Amino acid sequence: MNGRKSFGGGGRGKSATGQQGKDGQRRPMFRRRKVCKFCSDKIDDINYKDVRMLMPFVPERAKVLPRRISGTCALHQRKLRTAIMRARQLALIPYTTE
Amino acid sequence: MNRKYELVYVVSPEASDEQVTDLHTQIESTVQKMNGQIEKTENWGRRKLAYEIGRHKEGTYVLEVINGTGDLMKEIDRRLKVIDLVIRHLVVRVDEEQGVVERTKARRGDTSRRRRVARGLPPERQPGEGQRGDVDDDRDDRFDMGEELR
């Protein structure tokens, strides 16, 4: 059996493992490859009305969680952004917290 | 050219239920006057606002799905701006987005069915096949032996 972690559609590509630094130092850090939540869960429409789905992407300061942290793919991040901006207009999600 | 729009408006918490229904009938009459129709109305009830608007901390949310022209939505937008009872509103066109979603869904279904048939499985998912993720992980079948060889 290969030791691959079971993960939705992210089977392709190497997982990001620790690399050798320039000065020959080993980085034992192992990063699991991030997978877009919307791709793996097959969520097609990112809707501004579904606040519960959007909340994990707006952490405490109510900023949009960047892609490099959430692992969301570009297409879904774009859709997520519009959804969050719409929800903000309707005061479903805050613009900022005091 | 008829298009599908979603309208959400937030009514001030001081408004009575009659005032909210009154607002709805007002919108309905505007829609009918301009040859549109209301597909769906949803009252989300009173919700806490994420931030204060004016001095309000709460609001009653109402969603309407409207079929109509752009001019109709312009008119509704103009009217809602004038009404002080409505503290916030948003009009979004949804028909294009919905079409895209349906197409992706259909395409995904087709691919999955085709792949299942290619693997010699019935085209639809059977109950008790396990999680979706587990099945996807099995795609790597380079080292798999056929059932009969094992």
C-alpha cells in the first residue's frame, strides 16, 4: 500500500515535503499538501447567503483568509471573495472587528 | 430580456410585521406592473447585524427571487433607496451563475459515470460503497492485481 493520505481530488502532484536549505541544513518540517476545500467537497456555488460556510474563511479580524493559508484554488478563492464582499454589504459578515 | 435576480433587503427592527408584509406587497406590485414575477420569497426573520448600521443592531432579512428585466430591478433599487425603513438592500443577478453551476454538476456526473463504467462498475453509486474520498484514493491502481489473480 502506498502511504498516501486519503484526500479528495488532491492525488496528483508531490506533497510538499521538507527541502534541503542552501547551507545544507535539513528542514525536517513536513507540510501536508493543502487541498482546495471547494474542489474536494465538490461545492459548486459559493453563495453569499450561506454564512456558516463562509465563516471559516474570515478569521478573527474578519479579513479574507489568504490562499496560501487556506489552500483554496484560484477559481474558488475568487468566488469566495465576491461572496464574502456581498455578505459584508448585508451585514452578515463584519468588515472588521474592533 | 428576462433575467433572474435575487433581492435581499434588511428592514429596520422597529418595523412591525404588517410593515414588512406591506413592503413585500409594494415590491410585488412594482414587479407585476413591469411584467416580472416573483419566484420565491423567504423571510429569514430577525437577525443580529455583523456591524451597526446607523444605530441599528438587528434587522429583519427578506429574500426575493425575481424574474424580470434590468429596468425593473433599477426601479426596485430606486424605490428601496427612498424607503427609510429598509436599512440595507442588495440586488444580484443569478441566472448566469446558476447555469454554470448546473453545467459543472452535469459534467461531473457524466465523467464519474463514464469512469465507473470503464472500471466495470454500475454507473451510479451504490449504497455502502464508503466515503467519496476513499473511492477517489483508489484511482492509483498501477499495482493492483485483478480480483481473480489474488
